[in-house]
Amino acid sequence: MRILVQRVTKASVTIDNNIKSEIGKGILIFVGIEEADNKEDIEWLTNKIVNLRIFDDENGVMNKSAIETNAEMLVVSQFTLHASTKKGNRPSYIKAAKPGVSIPLYEEFCNVLSSKMGKPIQTGEFGADMKVELINDGPVTIWIDSKVKE
């Protein structure tokens, strides 16, 4: 499972010209799921996200977590995080899981993240043509892969 975390001052998802979800200060999380992913990946990543110290403390140092700052969260599924550009110029998405695997894992990821934050999180719509708007705060953008664990 791969995620791209962006600290934002605000973010939203629009589908068919209607805002589906929006958040203020918090984290926008793009999630890519592959066939080999499971609940262990979800557990590891959600723990990492809620405890990631990417919010400023009183001295302006990134030293506070999403839990400590009560950050809002918006989770968007994005199979293109598993793009392979090894051959040619057209990315291959063969590593991305099919909907039968990825939808339940995406939903579980969102449920576990919400539970760990102790509040609802916002989401995109799996498989929809989404327009994502954000103001990246910092900018802070972090790539995390549960298979690499760096």
C-alpha cells in the first residue's frame, strides 16, 4: 500500500461539479492499493499517519502529530500511485489492485483511520472522476510505502 501525505490548509474533492468532501487544516492522503496489501499494511500506515509529526509546535518546529493537533483528514483513492514507468512513456498500472480487492481495503483503511483519530474523516469516491483541490501547507509532502517501511 502506498500513500502520499500532504499537509494542507484546506482541500476538497469535487465530483460532477458538486463538492463531495472538504477539510480545513489537516492532511490530504492519496491511497494506492496493490494485490498483496492486507490489514497489516492498513494498521502500519494508519499508525504512521496519525503519529507523523508534521504540524508546527509553539516554536514553529514540525513536532506535533495529527492526533495532537486534531487535524482534519481527507482520503482519496489513487491507483496511479502504483504506476510503473520502467518501459516506454505510457505508465503501466498492472500492480494496482482490481476493485474487488481494493474497495474493501480502501474502506477498511478509512474506517481504521477514523477510529484512530476518534472522529469522522472525509473521503473521495472510489473510482469516480474526482477533481482534487488543495493548498499544500509548507509545502509538506511525504511518500510512504508499507512494503518498504522507510
